[in-house]
Amino acid sequence: MPLDFDVKSFCQDLKATKPPYECPVEHCGKIYKSFSGIQFHLYHYDHDNPTNTPVTVRKGGGRKGGLHHRANRGSRSPSPTEFIKSPTREALTYEQAQRLVEVDIDGRTHRISVFESLEIIDASDEDVDTKEKVGECVRSPKSPKSPKSPKSPKPGKAEPQKQRKDGSGGGAGSLSRLPEPIFRVVDDPIYLTDVPERPPAYYRFIEKSVEELDSEVEYDMDEEDYAWVDMMNERRAEEGLSPVSHEEFEFLMDRLEKESHFENITNGKHEHPLIDEDAVCCICNDGECQNSNVILFCDMCNLAVHQECYGVPYIPEGQWLCRRCLQSPSRAVDCVLCPNRSGAFKQTDDGRWSHVICALWIPEVCFANTVFLEPIDSIDRIPAARWKLTCYICKQRGIGACIQCHKANCYTAFHVTCAQQAGLHMKMEPVRETGVNGLTVSVRKTAYCDVHTPADSDKRPIISAKNNNDVDESEQKKINLKKARKLLAERRSSLPVVSIPYIPPSRITKLVAKASMAKKAQFINRLQSYWMLKRQSRNGVPLLRRLQAYHHSQRSVSDPQDVEKVNSLREQLKYWQKLRHDLERARLLIELIRKREKLKKELLRIKQITVEFQLSPFVVLLRRTIDKLQELDTLRIFAEPVDLNEVPDYVDVIKKPMDMSRIRNKIETHQYRVFKEFEDDFGQIISNCMTYNSKDTFYYKAALKLRAQGGAVIRQARAQYEKCGYDMDTGLHLQHKLSVSNGGAKTEDKHDDTNQIKPHKVRVSRQNAPRKEIRSVRRIINTQQQQQQ
């Protein structure tokens, strides 16, 4: 089918986009995961006859012959010119993951919205329909021997199909019906009791004080506790002793935790390490943070990470634990991509663990969720050659995957975490590219070995040779490499510093006195050992949640001087907040004053226009007319008087010069008594221009144009002048019209006996009109002031 677009140019533009690729032909709907697939589809697929599209089948013999024949021609480029390797599948963003679900069907990835309703299809009916369709295809005549007359449907097969389509078959194969609920009426129903009436007042929750909480049992058993209690009860049963109940165990564990907490408060110790103000993120090695990207510290292992680096979009309240301490607190985990054990870990999609920085730097690895940065995906896509590389820092091969130096022709390999701890140059920077789909932002990653570290790098590797004249550079580098390997080995084998809880023997004696069981001293000694091991497995974190929150809030508090400093800073903060509040109020007040003055200025302008209409309406009419005439003179030829320096003989030819500025001056000085005088001056401008200039000049043509266009404006103004009527002595409106005859103006009266009282009526109306307008303006001003208040 001839397509309505150029396939070659479309494929060239498609290279800049990411998969999946959808066919642009209408009603096709085919989606391909690779660029080569969509390219082959556009060049060979017949969209008019999709069933008759030929399929190219490559045989093994032809393939071998072609390769053997090409081998004699010479070497060929390993990368084809037209077909490129398709990039990895684009993962869903956090926003898309909230409303889309990815389903992989027959090698294709379909994204289905969770808000769309899906049709319910019975599997049994679908199998029957599929078998019948296959049977019809087998029975369809394809050879000339088969009869062409239509066959009658077999009895017993067409009727079930019709019943299924009509939905009246009575079976479970209806496509549009859901299963109906089945219920039965119970003979002896159970009636619920009436709900007691609620009191008229609200239930109020009063938080318990610290003393009340200390007297209660706050500890809850977990799976380890249940297993340990069952094991101890089995041993006590063998000795013929009574078992220990779960309530007694929770009481004793609660008292051990609180006694240890009281002892630490009394001695002024902190069970958690204090926050290091100079700590840097263990992923990006940057100590700077912002309000939207702060550095978080794990309450168990004291790991420091940025929110964006570790995938924590919201700052948690209270305690925060990293993924390793949350899911494997008592067991060390190994990174699948490197031999080091310290750092920020996340789980992979197959249940293993990996460093976040390793997943960021190895190109084949990606994150299934780019917002939370977990789980780590595509570990199986790492080529085997990368697993076989030997790290030149730790000298370990086959343990993890390595990356190589970014310098051309340098194949030095190293683990990501080894390079980070050795101080190698590793930089990530965003790159903005403009393509077919607009602006795209990608990340460029560059890592160099110690030999090819750029000169403008901020930090120098610890394994690089220093300038020492006594020792050779290669020998110094070997010494530094040995030191770096020793340092990495010590970090791998080092254990985290754990604060061991301590309880004085006197308090242990009091705790033994509160227990009521046989051989309670022996049992409490074993319980104390179990409690200390459990605290040690959690890196010294208290087992009670309330005490965890207390320690979290007390981590940054040190001595009384710091407390006084904090209090003084709080006072200063209150002062500045109050000052800012006052300044904000002053700003609002000034804004209201500005609006009020702006409104008063507008009202004054309206009042000025109203008074001008009342006192000099004829001047207003002439002013508007001259403005319209000046708008027609776009080149301002007639706006100013003629310059006598340019045309000295102008006064000899023109006896009465006239221009727009002179007309406007006469209007403002009230020199026009009737409209005919204004009209004559405008005609004088046109006549002077046409008299002085010849017909073939530009000025003569401009005068003709202004006479044609300005004549309409003059006629319109004259019609308004005759319709309103003006008193020529005062310039005010009259109650009756003016009739122009023989170039003069006279009043038109119907009754002669009323001529004596008409001037009196006109004078009374002139006196009352301004008062009415002033009242209306005052009424408007009062209304707006009330609305403003």
C-alpha cells in the first residue's frame, strides 16, 4: 500500500526516540520493542491486505552460503548502517506507576490503565470459539475439488453458538453477565443487641504522661521472642518447672529496656551516635543539601544519604531506617556487583542486594521504579566479559562487575565502590539534547583511573604517586596501592560500633524480686543475655518505639551551652518573625492606600469630564472632531505650520495660513462661535495645500485624500451639532434644535406667544443640570468608599 508519508525520513526521525514504537498507519495498531522490527514492518507489511503479506523465511543453507561468500570480500563493519540495536525498555515513572500496569503477552509489553473497565470472558467459551474458528478454517475450500455450494450447519453446534451470543443459554459462558449471588434465609436468625446511646459530649483523648507510660507495659513480642520463649519453656518442662507466660516475658523485657534508658539518662550518655555535621552522602560524596533534598541518617547504622540519591521522596517522621537495617538488621548482606559490604544497599528483583552507586554506574543495570530507586533490575543483562574483569585496586576477579576507564585505549577495570573509596575521578553531569521529540535530558557518566585523572579534578586519588624525589614514581604508586588495598580490607572486615546497654546489679536484683516464677534468677540472667544480643543485632537501637523517638529527638543535643545557644536562636527567630509580620501588615496597608488613591484619581477624572460636558459641550465636540481629523493625517503633514526656512515664498502665495495646531489652539481659547467657522478653517488647510503645490506632488495627493476622508468626519460632526443644539453665547446645550438656513442659525418655535418665557426655562435647566450631575458623582463616590471599607 502506498503510504502517505516518506518511510525513510520517518525511520530516521524515529532513531532519536525510545521504544516501544507504534505503527503510524491508522487502524494498524502494531507495537514493536525494537527499531529494526518497526522498520521491517513499514517496508514490507501490506496494510491493505494484512492476511496476504508475504513472510520472508531464511533458510540455513542460504545463510551459510552468504556468509561464506562475503568472507572472501574482506572484513565488514560489526555494526549495520541501517539497523541499530534497540535500547533497553523504558521503565515507568512514579506518576505512571500509580495509574498503569505493565503486562507482557507473547513478547509484547502492554500498558493498561487501572481506571479502564475490562471485559469478563469465560475461558471455556473462549476455547470453544477458538476450536470452532480453527475448524472452519480447516473446512474452508481452498482447492477446486471442494464444492462451492454453502454447507448447512450441523445440528447441535449452531444452536449453542446462538445461545451464547444471545446470552440465553443458561450456562456460565455469558460474556456480559457476572456471577449471581446465592443466599438462603436462616430459620433462627441472630439479632444483634441495640447499640448503647452515645453521651452528648465528645470523646476526648488525653495523652498519657511519661510517668504513666513508664508504669505500663509497652513491649510487644515478635517472632524471635515467641521462638525463644517456646524453647525456654521446653527446657523448663524437662526440668519439671512451670512455663513462662507471654505476659511475664513482655513485662520483663519492658523493664529491661526502661531501666537501661533510665541509666543512660542518669549518666548523660547517648545510645545513638551524634549527627556528624561534616558528613557527606555515601552515594554522591557531596555534603551540600537543600530543603527539598536533605541528608538523612539511618537511626541504626548512621548511614548518610541524600533523599534523591536513595529514593526517599518524603522526609519520614520519627525514626528512619535504611533498607538493609529494615529488612536485614541482624545479618550482613553482600553486594552482587562488588566485594564491599559498607554503603547504601537496595534489593534486586531476584531477592539479592546491591549498592545503589553500583547500580547507577554499571550501564546495563537500571531501576524498576525511578522515584524510589528500587528494586534494582536487569542484573542478568550484564555481559559475561564484565564479570571476568579484574579490579586493579583490590586485585579480585570474578567477584562483582567492574567498569573501565573512560579514557580511549585505556582498559583499566575497577569496582565502583573500590574506585569511590580510593578517591578516583567519578562524575555525573546532566546533558540536554534537542531532538525530534523536543528537549531531552540524559546523564553523562565519566570515570577515570588514577593515571588519566583530569587536571581540573577537585580531588586526587589516594593511590596516585606524590612528588617525592627520593622514591621512584612507580614504586610510590605500588606503595599507595598496597595501602589502599589494606584500607579496603579493613573496612570490609570492620564491624559497626554498637553501644552495649548496661543495667546496674542493684536494679537487676529489684527486677528479680518483682518476678514470680521458679528459678527466676537463672531465667532472668538468660533473659538479660538474650536482650543484649537482640539489642546488639539492631546496632544498639532501643526495642521500644517511644524510646526510639526520644533518642531521635535528643541526638543533636549535647551540653547546656548548646541548649542556651538554641534558646537564644529561638528568641531571635521569634523577633524576626514578628518583624516580618509587622512589615507584611505595613505592606498591605500601603497597598490599600495605593488602591484608594488610584480610585480617587479615576473619580476625579470622571468628574472633570462630567463638568467639562456640562460647561463647554461645544468645545468637547470640536476637540473630538479635530482628534479624528489628526488621526487621518498619519504622516503629520498638516499638524504643524509650514517652515518658512524651507519655503520662503509661502507667505507670498498663501495669504491666510492654517494648520491643525492653530485650529486646536482656537478650540482651547473658545474662538469658535459656530461650527461653520471650524469647517471653514479645515477647508482653508486643504485649499492652501492644493493652491501652493502642483497636482503631481505628494502633498497635493495627501490633501485630496484628507478632503475625501475628513469630509465624512465633518459631516458626522455637523449632524451631531444640529441634533443637539448649542447656545452660541454660552456654548451650552439647548432644549430645542437649531435649523441652519442661509448660513445662519435661528431658533425654531411652534408658538410665538411662548418666546418670552423660553429663555427663562433654558436658564433654569442649565442651573439644575450641573447639580444633578454633581449629586450622581457624589453618590458613586460614597458607594465605592463604603465597599472599600
